[in-house]
Amino acid sequence: MEWETVIGLEIHVQLSTRSKIFSGSSTQYGAEPNTQASLVDLAMPGALPVFNENALRKAVAFGLAIDAHIGKRSVFDRKNYFYPDLPKGYQITQMDDPIVGLGEVEIVLDDGSTRTIGVTRAHLEEDAGKSLHEDFEGMTGIDLNRAGTPLLEIVSEPDMRSAKEAVAYLKKIHSIVTYIGISDGNMAEGSLRCDANVSVRPKGQTEFGTRTEIKNINSFKFVEKAINVEVQRHIDVIEDGGTVTQETRLYDADKNETRSMRSKEFANDYRYFPEPDLLPVEIDDAYIQDVKDRLPELPDAKIQRFKADYGLSDYDATVLAASRAMADYFEAVVDVTKDAKLAANWCMGELAGQLNRYEQDIADSPVSAADLGLLIQRIQDNTVSNKIAKTVFEAMFRGEGSADEIIEAQGLKQVSDSGAIEAMIDEVIANNPGQVADYRSGKDKLFGFFVGQVMKASKGQANPAQVNDILKSKLQG
């Protein structure tokens, strides 16, 4: 039997406010445990929540970025459950009246095709604390620094049909929230986390199968792996005559498997009711327009501008615009070089390669956009060849100096003296009479051999264009 996968994602985005959603406690990451938890966060009797308007503004910005309905009246609710890192015994969230309603995003797949994924809603809520298992033998520690950090939970429609589509959607949401500056999107620090709802059904069936939820996946790679593992588990269970149980599961990256965490609750298990300590939030058209006026250029608009203004291909524009930091870096390089294609090639090639090698983000690049632009200028004015420039860039990345300093210190200037190049070519021709005869008899592919010999003799520093022209003339006799 052929099976179809059905996937929906719940993405939890930590909003980049300086204080928590209902208290004045700091949201700074990395503080000593339990040093950023106020009486409100600790649920002390009589402590009342006060709503952080900046969290509202960021939620509205997201809704506008995905062309969603903005709720002019939103209501906070209590979601009741008991867990050690939830001091109140309930979470303040939004149920029936969220701040953001129906919207959609378009994703681009590896083959260049596009799909539209529906967004059901995005609602504001408070984060829970964090359970710490590794530092306490036989016990669990509780850190409440994170309790009360503002979250925007973005719930998709079950529109994705493969793990790759789910990853593309997650990357698109990550791109949007970082572009508009509502979150740093740092998955390693928990700023963006994902729950995946997965089910399978026979191809052609319209009714959904029983779903399971994979909780708190914190990387693009693990989202794809976890979904694929869980899909195969569903298929194996059904084909062996079993029944999939609706439950919450955890993904174990070390074993590449999911394991049961708890039975999946239904909405009525949480006994939702309106939060009595918070009034409904009401906003008007002027408020929404003010947020809209402050939105930056969004990824899709930037892609179209890169194609129109710089003549980039769909692929190049999409890669460069995926990250706001990379897009800004690329445009700064173009400002220096005035050559968008060359700037794009270096940003997507050498720069991205070195960042991956050292596991660094573009924001932490030791080579600034101005420095890379200067190096590219040295290619443009024939000071160095493209090949030598790559060696220079590696040295720049290691912190050995600017492009000009490295070129001077290592004697890497390109040889453009036609007399010197001609002398090297004469020597190569004299040392390879057999290959010269073969070339002149029609074996044109040997031309690459001669170019290689000349470049070897010049230690890679001969001007390639001059080498080609002089060599071609010499070989033709």
C-alpha cells in the first residue's frame, strides 16, 4: 500500500523583549539559575500579571508579515496542567481569541517548486521554566529564569506532505521572524522550538490518520530526521496489524528514534477559561498601521528586488535573501565592488564555506563586508587572480590581516608583465615538444595542459587572461 504523510507544525518563538510578558524580570539568556524570576514568575500569592505591550507589537508584526488576520480583540486564557517547571499550575495563553488568525506562507522546495502552507493562528503565551537533569544525580533541578518569557506559538494547517516540506516551512518562519526582528531565532538556545504533528493515511484517502506529536525539536536537521523516523514507525505499526496511539513522543537524536512521553491530551483536559487577572486586549486600525509602517523589507520582496536590481538568478537571490544578515552583508559588498554577480559568488561560496567550516554565523564573521569588497577589488584590478584570492581570503578569515597586507607579505601579486609571462610560456613549450606536436595536429584539449604548466611555473600568479592569449598565439606558431 502507498502511504501519504500529513504534517502540521507548532513553532514556539521566543520574542526578543527585554522583560517578560507579564513581569519586569529580564529575559537575558545565560544567567545563573533562578536569578531572573520575580514574585509574578514564582506565582507568589497576590502577585498579579501586567501585560508587556512590546510582545503584542511583535505578534502583530508577524501577523502582518504573513498577511494574516489581526484580532482587534484578543483574550488571555488559563491552560491548566501540573508540571514542576510551571509554578502557577497553569499557563497564561490564548485559546478562542488569539492575536493572529488565518494567514499563509509560500515555501520553495529543492527542485524549485513552490507550495503554500496555511497558518491557522499565532497566539501569545508565557514560556515555562526548564527542568535540568544532567547536573543532579537521581534528582531534577528547576530553573525558572525562562518562566514567563514571551512566546508566540505559530500553528500551521496540516498542509505539509514530507519532512523536507516541513523543514522548508520551518526555515521560512525562521527567516520571517528574524527579518522583522521579533526573535533572534537561536534554536541552540531555545529561542525557536518546534513540535511536529505527524500522521499517515493511504494515498487517496481524505480522512486523516491518528496523529502523534513529537515534542521540542531544536534543529532543522533533527526535524527532518524525527519526522522521517516517526512516519516509518506509523507505517510499520499499521502494516503489522496494529493501531497508532495518539500520544506525545520525544526524539532521541543519539538513537535516531522516537519514544513515548505521555498520552496526548485534548483541549478539554486543560480546562481552559479566561484569565481573570488580565483584561481583553483591544487594538485599532491606527495601531495596526503603525506596526505595518515599521516593518522592514520582507524576504520575498527582497528576493524580487535582488533579481530586478542585481540581475541575480532565482537560486542566488533566494539563498542570499534567506537571512537578513547575509542579505545586508551581500549588499554592503556590492556597494564596494559594484559587481553583484561576483559579490554573490563570494558570499555563497568562500564566505559561506568558511563560516560552515568554523561553525560561525554571518554576524560573527571575522571578515567584514568592506574587507571582502576590498579583496574582490584586487581581483577586478588584476592584483591577484581569483584562485590566489581564495588563499588570501582564508588567511583573512584566520585573522592574519587585510587583503592588501596579506598579498604584500606573502608576495602574491599577480604577474601581468607580458615579457615575463612570454618567457615562462617559451620554456613550457620547449620542455614539451611532444605535446606541442599533438596539439598542432588537432588535439585541442591539450591546451589546458599547457595552461596548467604555465600557472605551475608562475606559482599560480600569472594573469590567466594574458596566459591564454599569449599561449594560444605561440602554439599556433
